[in-house]
Amino acid sequence: MPQLSIGGLVLGKLPVIKKVQHGTITLDGTSATDTIDTVVTANSLLMFLGQTNAENDSWEEFLARIELTNSTTVTAYRDTDEADHDPVIKYCVVEFMPGIIKSNQSGTITITEPDTSDTAIINSVNKDKSFVSWLGRATTDTGTTVYRGRFGMANVELTNATTVTATRHDGYAYASILAYQVVEFY
């Protein structure tokens, strides 16, 4: 825990994390929400903890992405509503005390055919004090073939101080929509 000192006099330890909340969203439709206790979004980190689905069908029916929509709402999205296939998404919201997070930026990157990558431009951050968090992926892929997994999977990275890059395998004919969050600490 960081210590507060004034003129060399140690006054005590300061907490870094204000609150941690875990949740689950069952995605019955193209979007669904979960309500959390109020957080300051600029001080909060959203983490995608994975998902499950009882069905083994088309990608667009069960792949999902999430976002911290506002101070009390986490939203999950997918591209197609399939009544029988409802992915269950786990997430965590970590709210830091004021003065810990310097900048907090989130968005999506869409990679379309025939591209294998695309980028998002963000406000400049110090790469040595920042990280990018992957918040899931959705797609328009309607295929059921197992090999599509190798084409459909993708990743995100903080390429430089102003660029987030999403990359996927070549030869994938469908759009990939990746969600990300870039957090820069003081």
C-alpha cells in the first residue's frame, strides 16, 4: 500500500483499490446489461473473465464483447440473436481510488475482409505506465465449422503511445469486432 508522506514524515498507508465487483450477464438477445454499484468510470477498470455457452453452433451467436456503459451498467453485445444460444459472460469491475488512474480509454476495433488487422487511435499515453485490456470479441460469422476458430480468434495490443492494434489470422471472411480498454496509471 502506498504511504502518504509530507516532508519526510510518514502519515500512513493509502488504499489503492476502492471497490471490486464481480458479475455475470446472460446474453439473451443482441445485448444485455447488469447493474453494479455506482463507480467513477474514469477510475474503473473492466475485465472480461470469459464466457460459456451450452451450444456449439455459429460464432456470431455466442461470441460476445463487453463495455462499462456508464457508472452503474455493464453491457454485453453480440451480433446475432439466437433464442437457444445464450452465452454467459463473467466480468469484474475494479474501481481505484482517485489519483491512481491517469487516463482511461475504451472502444472497439472492427477488422473486415480481407484485412488481418486494424487500429484505433487513442489520446497519447505513457506505454511504460499503461496496459490494454481485451474486453471480448463479436463477429458476423455464421459458420459452424470447427476450423473457423483459428481464423476467428484475435488479439489486441498497445502498439505505441497513440495506437491500439487488433490482429487476427489471415483468410477470415467475416468482420471481427474487438473491444478494448487502455488504462494509464500515474
